[in-house]
Amino acid sequence: AYDLKANINSKIKIRNKNKQIISNGYFNIDNFTINLAGLKLPESKIHFTSKGTKVNLDTDLYITNEEKISVLGMLNYGSKPATDIKITSNEIHINNVINLIKATLDSLHIKHELNPIIGEGIFTADTYIKTDFKKLNSNGNIKIKNCIIKNKDKNLKLAKINSIISLDNSILKFIDTSLEIAETIFKID
């Protein structure tokens, strides 16, 4: 048994106004914990507040007892799009993310077809991004190493990704980046 536990507090209104999704309010998940492989994960939080087309996130999500990703910032998807966000993580194993998603969906009795999906590889993030999509102010990087997503039942590799996404000195740069889908390899140099 996964023994999922969480405190959820929400008051949010979502509307479609002039073909634009508008939301006002908050959706907070606190003390989120679940048992994976017999171990209880540390408590996580996901805080989401919105006003109009502006969304604020404050998230600390444990993937395992040692693996955690944090997201703190703002995203505006309206007529003046902008983002101001910091993403940090230690080394996170892709398969652990998949296992957490499966366990959460199973605990909530949500049907899915993820059981045969497995992953390999790791990613890390330590980056800050602020942009109005005209100017970029950023630093840090996101590293994806030997990330493979596959269907074990069909012995089918769905994707393989390697990349270093560098955002140092307000310059977006892809380093040693490749994506393999259905035995077709795409490289960014």
C-alpha cells in the first residue's frame, strides 16, 4: 500500500474569457507523502496561486528520500508573457519520477497505462530564468544524462535524451544535445 497522505486547501475560480484561461485563487498541497518501495517519503509541498494570467509556484517535491526538486517563481501567460523562476534539484533518477507518478495515480484510483513504462538516466537542475520573451536574464543549467524512456512489455525504446541546457550569462545554449526517437537521432550543435 502506498499510503498517500496530503493536506489540500483550495479556493480557485477558472474562467474562459475571450479565448483566454483566467484563474483567481490558490491550490495548495501540503504534507504530501507516500510510501515507495516500503519507504515513506519526506513531506512535500506544492503551492499554486493565480490572479488573471499570472501564476505563482512554490514547490518542494521529494521524488525519493534523497531526491528533491524545488520550483519557485512566477509565470504570466497573458498578453504580456513573462517568467521569473528558479529551479533546483539534486541528482534525480528518471525511473524514480515515473514510479512516483504511477504510485500517486494508483493511490487516487486514476486509471493509466504507465505500468510498462520504465526509465533510465538522471537529470539535475540549478537554474534561474527571468524573461519577457524579448530579453533573457538567466544563469545555471539543466543536465539530462542518458535519459531513456521505454515500454518494457514491448521492448520498445520511446526516447533517449542527453543534454546540457546552459543558461549562464543570460545566454541559452544547448551543449552535447541529442534526442533519439524511433531510432532516429536528432542532434543540436
